[in-house]
Amino acid sequence: MESRKTTANGGNYNYSTTIRGLQLFIADLRSSQHSDDHEKRIQSEIVKIKQRFESASKKSSNGRDKLGGYQRKKYIAKLAYIYVTSNTTKLNDILFGLDQMIELLNSDAFSEKFMAYMTLEFLYEHPIVITKVRDQVTYHLIKDLSGKSDNNVALALNFIGVTGKLDEKMAQDENLFTEVFQILRSPTSSIYLKKKASLAFLNLLKSNPGILTDDAQRKELWIQRILSLLDDTQNYRLMLAVLPLVEHIAKHIDPTCCIRLLPQLTQILHNCVIDGTSRSEEFPSEFKFANVPNPWLITKILSLLSILIVSPTEANGASSHLIQTSNMDRETLGKLRRCVTKAIEVGTKPCNDAMERIVLNTILFSLINFASKLDPSQEAISNSVSALCSLLTSAEINIRYLTLDSLVKLCSISGKHAIDTVRYKNLNLIFHLLDNERDSSIVRKVIDLLYTFTDSENLQIIVEKLFDYIQ
């Protein structure tokens, strides 16, 4: 049995994953007819592995390791299998293997180092494991990050990306987070490593905001370097990985540093929503999903823009440095409004492909929820509400739920224009949904929506309909 592993430079790294002892062990467990036999087989294997590890810890007289890398990898793989298949209940029984996992990290063989990092990723959610191996793991992480092997760098970054938010002390190690940042900013790093470094740095930053906030000079320089990674508007792959990091900086560190991105992000959004849907055949196929250009990038950009731009109703409690439509340049504002209009046009067109319909709806919801920040006209609000109401007849429960959720937000934020469009043009549709819906979560959303526009004019009919529903 052969496995093909993608390497950091985009090539393929072949290594044999045939571990016969592991295969036989798994086969024995699967063939056990009774739980007692299953448990006895696990315990006997744990005892055997423990004895082999204890023996290996006593070096031979010539200093050579009694346990080879292949054997160590096989036993660690068995412990990992026991841990996963026992639903983590065997944690205490396999902790004796931690030292041997650290030994595997010393290996130059990719498959052995991979096995060590992978198993430690499983176990790192437990504080007892972190306490026992933190220092050794951090040492090996820094060693691999600063090494010349891109494959080892990728393994270390992947480990940090998975566990960085679980260990605050690891995130406080300046040598570690500096190495991760250097990979992220280095012009010689591959796109593959930059993507992993961005996500790893994000997790370290979540655990330790002081990486940026404790040093004003470093904060300014490092954020500038991070934002510059978005300058290549043709490389959407790297942008997709960097945007969550930028969003975290905007939301939790300093939004003012990210304001300058507004025209750039708007142009990328415009390229995807307007140009990508109008001239779909010209858009690179590798950045499409279900015939839709870059849906993930669209939603991530909108999420970031929602932080940087505040609506008039949000302005009172927001930072004075954030952007309002009143101080936004007309070109940028016009592009954003055209994106909303295009999303409504594309999102409400007939579509037979189920996956494409889901993706289009996701973009539609994201842009309509964002539209309230753009000080939209009465016509734009009415069109948004009408587009959403057209989705209330969808056969998909999730679509109906998300539609109602968006309508509640629009009515709450946009006020009279949105409310009037719902209650004067679509009230019967809302009542029909109330009468025929069987999903309780959607019924609750219907009631939330009715609550947003109930007044003296429609109070009687709404109360009557609610009584009818109860009966």
C-alpha cells in the first residue's frame, strides 16, 4: 500500500505507509466478537508496547538506539489508533508513549516526523499532555521552522495551526512566533508555506495578542507586512488564507490599520461578483466552485468589510476611525452597491444545479446583510426584501431559515422601508409559511419577523393568525 503526500514545494513525496504490525492489530480488533476480547487485545498490546519502550530507553553499550524508527513509528501509530477508537478514554493508558513521540520528532524521515506531529496534535487538547511535552515540542518546532526542509517546515506550521490556540505559553515564545512570521513575510517562502504560516500565526495571535500589542514598533511593521500579502490581486489562494488573519487584526487588534484596504477589497469583490458572473468564461476555472467565482473569497471579504464599515445606526458606538458611507469615496461606494444589485439579480435567477443554488444563496445572504451598511436607497431596500421573500418558498429548510434571519436583520436595521415592503407586499406569504411550516426553528423566526413590524395597524390580524396557529 502506497501513500502520496503533497510536499511544501508543490511536488509529491512518496513514502511507504505499509505498517504490517498495525494492520494486523487493527484486523484483530475488528474481528473481536465480544467487548471483553476487544479490551483484552488492547491491554495486551499496551503492555507489549510499554515493555518495548522501556527496553529501548536503556541504550546498548555502544550507545545505539535499540528501537529503530520504523518500530517506534509502528508502536506510536498503534497508540494513536487505540486513543482515537476508544473515544479518548485510554488517554492515561498511553501517556507513557509521549517520550517516544518526542524521539520520533528527532527523525529525519518524513513519515516518522509526520507520525509524531499527527499523534501529538490528537493529544494536545489535554492539559496533562501539554505540561509534559511543551518544552520539548517547542524546541523541535523552532528547529524545524528554521531548518532547510520545506516538508519539515510544513509539518511544524500545521502543528501550530492545530494546537496554537490550546497553549498560551507556547504562543508566548518569541523565538517561535518570530520564526512563523518570518516564513509568512519572506519573499522566498512558497505560497504553500505562506498559507500555512498565516493560519499558524493567526492561532498564535488568538492565544497571545501581545505578539502585536506589546510592542508598538513591531505592531506597525508586522501588520504592514501582513497587509502587503493582499496586494497580489491575482493570487486568490494566498489571499484566502491571509484574510482571516487580517479580519482578526481588524476586530481585535487595531481596525484603523486595515482601513486603507477598503478600495482594494472592494475592487476584488467587484471582480468576483460583477465580472466573474457577467463574464464567467473569462474567470480562471481554478477559482470557481459550482460555476460561481470565488464564493469563499467573497464571503471572507464581506466579513472583513462589515468590520471596517459601520452603518449610521452603528456609528454612535463605533470607533471614530471606522468608515461610514458619508465619508466613503463615491467610486468605492458605487462598486459595493453594484455588487449588492448583481447578487440579487444572480441569486434570484432560476438554477437547476443544487450546489450552485446553495452557493448563490450564500452570496446573496452575505451581500444583503452587508447592504444595510451602505445607506441604501428606498428602492434598494425594497429590492433586497423582495429578493429575500422570493426564497421563502424554497424546499430547503436552511434556505428558509437563513432568509427569515436576514429579513429580521433588515427590518431591524433598515427600518420603515424594509418593514413596509414585508408587511404590505409579502404579509400573506409570511402567514402561509406560518400555517404550513413544520420546523419549529423556522416558526420561531417567523414570529420574530412578525414582531419586528407589528403595530396598531396590523396588530389584530397578526394576533388572530397566531391564535389560529396555536389552535
